[in-house]
Amino acid sequence: MSAKPVVIVGGGGGGDATAFALRKKGYDGEVTILSADRDRPYDRPYLSKEFLRGEVELQKVFLHDEAEYSNEKIEIRLQERVVAGSLRDRTLTLQSGAEVRFGTLVVSTGGTPRRVPDAPDSYNVFTLRSLRDSQAIRDALERGKRLLLVGAGFIGAEVGASARQLGKEVLMIESAPVPLSRALGEEVGKIYASIHRDHGVDVRTATTVTEWHSYGGRVTAVTLSDGRREEVDVVLIAIGIVLGLPIEGSGVRVDEGLRAADGVYCAGDIALHPHPVLGESIRVEHWEVAKHHGRGIATSIASGYAPVTRLPYFWSDQYDVSLEYRGHAAGDDRAVWRGDKEALRFSVFYIRGGLMKAVLSINDTKVNEIGGKLIESRGPVDEKTLADESVDLAELVPTAAG
């Protein structure tokens, strides 16, 4: 009996990783990627950093050469948007009206950038999701002098750092009193903001846009909630994403193997995943997580069902600062610090119920890797020992977890 055809909806990191991992694991059935994008899958982290700064050429941004898809017998169909589907009939309906049959379905559609409700639809106001978005922002920055960032999350901050490296003025506004405090805690958020201030970014927290001023189809200035009017040339709105699916709660509920229904899997931003190591349901909006989801789903399809156990991981490079994060925590979890804050070489361990839930590191890769192993060990941790730099943390990792 031949393998069932696999149809993957979404041409991002999760969908692309699923397709190529299936072939690597010997799956010989039909594999089709349906992507609403105009471009074949590309490496999204480049969009806010090296590609935006003009440091890498376009061809390097793509995950694979065009020929690799045909060589691996992966059919990739671009500009194909799925508008409906039937699990009973195992069919998808495309915007064109055509139908596509599947045996196994993988949904990895990601999210759509959230927009400020009253922001004008002007040609110099952007969100960043696609390669074309990055190209447009890059062109606008070449012509403009001052960038307004609405939102101080990782995407906005990376674009802000890139703009500063290009010699542009950057005004970053954030509605919260401290950036990223809900995810990383207030103290880390304050350090994060200070890094940008030290590089010349005008960071204003507890601040929003109260009025947009436009002329000739472009935003020329904004009035902020602090009462000041600011002239701007380019605007990037980076305040998170919305999921373009009819869902309840915060995501599509899946099981430990990312299975939403019989023969249906979800990967990446949309998946609300009961993580077997962390012991809680999580939904994570990061590139590396989507890719690992895709590889895990491919294992279940090609080799038999298996839970996806890898810890969530993400990284962000801004200026000369390398940030890494493993696990999943909340900003109000107990934070245990290790290292030198002033020198920007430290790690923060997030503890809940006596267990380590996550580790964030600034320029401290080795400790971040060991922290991940301690999370996976699921053993109790001693906070004083974690904070003591004279202790070799590697010795705390149980043999089975190391």
C-alpha cells in the first residue's frame, strides 16, 4: 500500500522543515506545500537583521534552491490560499476554487502582524512578516532618516538595532511601562531597554500614538501620549500577531505529538502544545520552534507517532548582544541571576514550584545550554547554587539528562 499524500499548508519554517524531514526519513508518498506567499520558503530571521541591512544577497535568504524541491519530489505551489476544508472528505478548497486532496494534513500557517486600529494605510507604514515586507522597509530606510517603531518586542527591537547600525535615527515607543516584562520580568526588561538607549535609540515606555499626521499619502509625524509631536520618515508596527484561523482560546489544541485530529497536525505559532517535559500547554511564536515542530511531525508521519519533547528555544542578535532563551516561563516566575549584569554577560533562571522552567542568557551561551539540560532533568534546583559562579553547573546535570 503506498504512503498517503501529505499536504502542508504554509510555506514558512515549519512547513518547509516538515517536507524535507519527510524525505530525509524515507517517506515516499506525495508531498505538497501550499503557500500563500509569492516567494519560496526563506529564512525569516534574516528579514529583521542581515538582509535588512544589506549584508546578505537575496539568494542566501532562501532555505533551498528551487531545484532542491524538484530533486526531493516536493511540489511547492505558491500564491495558493486555502479558504476551506473538509476532514470527512479529506479535501482543501483554494481561493481559486480548486480542490486539493490529502491523506495527512499539516497546518503551519503562522500569524498575521497585528495593526494599530487607527494607523493610516500609508505607503511608509509597515509591518514585517514576508520577504517583500523586508525589501520594502529596506528601501524606505535607504530614503528616510528617522524610523518610528511601535512596539518594543523582539521583531521591532531587531529592526531598530539594524536601523541604528545603518546610521538611522530610531524612536521606539512601547505601551507597557517596561518592555517584555510579562515574558522576561521587569529587571530583564529594563536592561533590554537600556541596551537600546546606550546605542542611541530614543526608547519611550508607557507611550502610545494619539494622532497620526499625514501628507501626500505618507505619515510625516505623530503626536504621542506624552504630548510631543515627532517627525518620522518610516513607521514599523510590531505589536504581535493574530492567528488567521477560527480557533477558541489562544491556539489550535494539539496533543503531545502536535496532532489536532486523526491525520491532521499543527506546527509553529498556531499550535497550543501540551509539552511533555515542561508539563503545561504552551504556544510559542518563534522561528526555531516552528522548524523543530515540523521535524517532529515528519517523524510521526514517516516513522510512527511520537511526542515532541524538544524545549522551546529562540535567539536574538542585537548590536553586539546575543540573547538566547530555552524553556517557557512567565515574567512573574522567581528569577535567579548568575553572572555580570554590568558587563552584559549573565543568565537568568526562572523558577516555579521549585523547578526550573526557563533560562535566558545574554552573551552566555554555555550556561544557557546547561540550563536547558537542567530544565529537562525535571529535578529540584537550589537557587543559591545556581547563582554561585564558583559552582560548575555542568556537575548539577544528572547523567541521564546530560
